[in-house]
Amino acid sequence: MVEFFADSLVNGFLQSSMMGKFIVMVQLSASIVMVGIIIGKVKQLAHVGRLTRRVSRDVMMGRDVLEYYLARHPSSHTAIENIYQGTCERLFKLLSPASRSTLAHGEGVQSAALTRNEVELVKSHCEHILEEEELKIEYGMGAIATIVALAPMLGLLGTVWGVLDAFADMGAAGSATIATMAPAISSALVTTVVGLLIAIPGVCAFNRLQATVRGLSADMEGFADDLVGRVALEFQS
């Protein structure tokens, strides 16, 4: 049955007009791009998810909020580390030189203090980095959604165009029979079938990726809230 279906598509494509063939080629090209983006997003989100759990655990198990930062762990430049590193850099710059020296020597945060306004400044900076990182992990999702939406629309355009050509040929011939009309209608429907074959798995992949992105965003937001809370608890005078 699969071979029959494939043969029908191939025969319909070969019998279609230049416009129909052009639309199918555009659809197939877009599908290749979509698959590439999906594979890249799956790898990216899996990597980000692993590092989010690891860094969250390491930071929250530290003696104080700056221990992980002062240890100068190698940065992987992922979302969770960017949030943490950026927040800690802003916090460290707001401390007095004496407080920075005390922390650098591992003597704790007893003498380090920030005002309420300075803590709010750290919080705002953390939220700004969080928003930037959320945009980064969402990058590419718009392209998938666009291809999923346009593939069946292009298919519909190709089908309508093919039907118009079929009726134009019928009018020029002055008569029509099933034997002459059926191949033209069949080839006109190929673009719609191709569009649906691209859109259906594309929608499933997009929804799955979107759920993963939402989960990672929630984890990052929770980490940012905990981070700012620890800053306020340990540094606010």
C-alpha cells in the first residue's frame, strides 16, 4: 500500500504543471529546513536541560550564593550559567572593595551588605538576562511554525491552480471525459497531499518542542527566583 501511495504521488508529480512541480519543490525544500531545525532544537534543549539541572544543584548546594561563581568553574555559556554568571557579576560589582576581598578569600558574607535598592538592581539585571535566555531557547520555533502553516496553504494554492488549468484545458477542447479530467485533477491534488504530509508531523514536533521550551523556561524562572531570594537573604542589610 505504501508503494502504491508513493507511486501515485510520483506519477501525479510528473504529470503536474510547472507551477505544481515548483510548489512541490518549495514544499520539500522547506521540509528539509524544518527537519534540520527540529533536530538542532532537540539536541539544544536536551543539552540545556541537563546543564540546568546540574548547575541548579551545584549553586543551591553551595555555602553561599557566590561560592560557585568565585570557584571560577568553566562556563559552558548555556542559559542557566549565563543567568547565574551575569547576576553574580552585577552583585559583585555593587559590593565594596573590602567586601569583595573578604569574599575572594573565602571568609563568607558576614561583612558584605547591600541596600534594598541595590538588591532590586540585581533582581532587575537577573530578570533581564532571564528574558534574553528565554528568547534564545525559543529561537527557531517561529520558523517551524511558519513552515507548518505555509506547507498546506501552498498545497491548496497548487491544487486550485491545477484545477483551473484542468478546466481551462477542458474549455479549449470543448468537451471533457473522466479519462481526460481524472489525471489532471489527480496531479493537482499532489501539492495538497505533500503539504499535509509535511504539516502533520511538523505540528506534532512543534508541540513537543514547545512543551519542552515551556518546561525549561519554568525551570529557569524558578532558578532566577531562588537566586535573587538568596541574594536578598545573604546580602541585604
